[in-house]
Amino acid sequence: MSQFASPRLSRGVMTLTGVSSLMLLAWVVRPVEGRLLLASEPTAAPLVANNSGNVELDYPPGELGEVVRLGEVLVNETNEHPLTKPFIGNSLKCTSCHLDGGRHEKAGSFIGVAAAYPAYSPREQSVITLEDRILNCFIRSQNGTRPTNGSKIPVAIASYITWLSQGTSLKMNPEKPLGPNHMTLLSRSPDPPSIERGESIYMDRCADCHSDDGLGTEEGPPVWGDESFNDGAGLAGVPKLASWLKVAMPLDDTDLSDQEAFDVAAYINSHGRPKFEPK
């Protein structure tokens, strides 16, 4: 299990990651074979939410299923797996931002994403595929280099995301590469973001996992510095990071106000991080 698999909950811990086990521990009741089953009980197939409600999905049979499983592993072990590690330039995994391996409903959800591609990307000023979008994360959020388009890495991750997207109506996005469960951006903070207020909140609620110096611990990834995402990543912008914090943090206890989310985002992004250099 990854280094981020055991979040601490003291002081309302903030962590920039999540794992599938957290979802399985949620006290969600759902029907299975004529009875109610708590999500904390093991099942043969994962619970995936899509536009038709909560449904059970089996992995596909044969080689396709193996590729889907590989993609899931790569999402959860991106900076450690021998396939992806050579392309990663920091300590982050896909699931550091796409919580619960992309199964979280709001924090970087992968559910339904495949149905939106190909999509127009204003950042690239071109139409991109799902594989393109995955590879862009390697050079921005993970401050590394792009694996080859069509190689095992993007194919596996795209297969996993497509598997999570089953049952979603196809709707290509002509404006932005966003799926149906994309994060809604906060419009603005009630007051201008305050780095000072953000520091106070961070030290009280985030430092247990991410360290007072923001460089991370065994329980939470770095949120600034050389091992964090670079300044070309989406979360390097205060509004986007604030919006992400609002739906994702503190882990399993998302109670930040809009103002607090903006303040913490301003504090985090007031620190240095790698400069984005296309590779």
C-alpha cells in the first residue's frame, strides 16, 4: 500500500490524497443479492457511482481486465511502480489529487470522464484525447516527462478511467476537457484570500500530514517544494486549489468554508514549487 494509505485524523487532518480503502470504510448502505451491505464489507466487485446511480462493476474478462487492473495500480502507485516511476519527477501519485483512485465523487473524479473525450483544451489550444490529458499530468502535476502516446502506461490508465465511466452518456466537451463529475470552481472568496489566516488554518489542520514545512510526511504528500506539483499544474492556481480543498479536505470531514479554502490555498501557493518546463 502506498505511503498515503493511513491518513491521521487528529486536528482535522488535511491530506492531498485518498485511497480506495477509505471509500470502502464509509458507512454507505447498498443492496447486494437481496440484502443490505455496508460498504465496509468486502465484495467481489468495486462500487462505482455513475449517472445511473450506484452500480456494481466487474472487471472485464481476459487481457482487457488485466489492463484495467494495471491502470488502477498505476493510478495508486504512480511514483513507485516500475512502469511509471521513470517518468515521475516528484512524490505525487495520480490519487494524490484524484482521491480514492479517481472514485471520489467530487475531488478529481474519474467517473464518467472518458465520455467527454475527445475534447477541446484551451490550455493546449487543440482537441485532445483522454490519453493526451493523462500524459499532460505527467509533465505538470507530476513534474516529469511524457510516456509515449499509445504505450502501456496511458493505455492502461485510460482503460481504467473508461471502465469507471461505463454507463455514462457520451457527451463530447467543445469548451474544456471536463467530465460530467468535474469539480465546480468557487467563484471567489468573500474577502480577499489571506496568507496569514491560511497559515494559521494550515498549521492547525494540515501540518500533521503534510508537515509544518509543507514537504510532506509518510502520511501525506508534499504541498509545495521540489517534490510537489509544478507551477504549470492546475492546482498551482489559488481558485482551483481552493475549489479542490473545499470538496476534498480535511479528508472525510470536508468542512472548510469558502473563505478558509481560499486562505489555505493562498498560503500553500505562496511557497515555491518547480517551474513548468515542457519536456
